[in-house]
Amino acid sequence: MRVVIADDAPLIREGVARLLTENGVDVVDQVGDADALLTSVRDLRPDVALVDIRMPPTHTNEGLRAAREIRTRYPDTAVLVLSQHLEPDLARRRQIDPIAELTPREREVLALMAEGRSNQGICHTLWLSPKTVETHIRGAFAKLGIREAPEDNRRVLAVLAYLRQP
């Protein structure tokens, strides 16, 4: 595997390069700024570009912008973005499926709601007490982010969320 390392800190570049080299990875270039990174990727066509988020000249998001450009121009080059800083606003946000957060019993209750069952009907089908059914429904509402509002029917909103799942 051929790798280019881009970090403005020479100590980090050298340390990562040494670690990779000692483990059989071919480090083909080490650069200190985004422009040099783009040139290196263009000329050397590495398998992977390891990129620091903050790079010269402004030390804000030059590395991240270069990473996006690499993904667009050189799709065969994988990009791994590294940072020494906690940057939650720059990390790709994961799409969380709220239905996947439900317990199996909450999903069962929601499926029966989707079939048009009342709480009493759910109790009879699953052999649960009314209080237990209400607890599962409240749990599902909470996990789906459905808050009580006078203008909304929470059961309908929960069923719609359930039916939208793949």
C-alpha cells in the first residue's frame, strides 16, 4: 500500500511515517501543507492520503478541503483525516436510524400500532399489562423524538416513522 502523509507538524509526520514503514506500508511522500498534498497525490497517485485537518496557511480546515478535493478528483485514493483536536463540527455526522434504537419489544408494539391495534389490543396480543404496553409506547416515542404536542397525534407519527424504515 502506498501512502502520502500530510501534517504541518514534522514530528507527527515522521512518527506516523515510521510507524507505517515499520509495519510494511510504503510511505511515498510526506508534506506539510494542503497544496503540497494535492501535488503529491496528483503526481504519485497513492492508495491512501493521511491528512491533518488543520494545515497552513490559516490552520483552520485546509486539510479537510484538500481531502474533499482528493475524493472528487482522485476517487481511487482513500482519504483518512486525522486531527489532534476534538472537532465535532468537522466529523461526518452519522445518520442514526431511530427505529434501530428501539428494543425488540418496542418494535413489536409499534408494529401492532401500525396494524391499527389499540393499547388493549396490544395487551391481548402480546400478553402484557396495560401499564407495560404504555411503558413500551412511551419508550418508543422518546427514542423516535416524538414529543407531546396538542397539534400532533403521537401514535400516527410513530407509525409513520416505523413504516418509513427500509
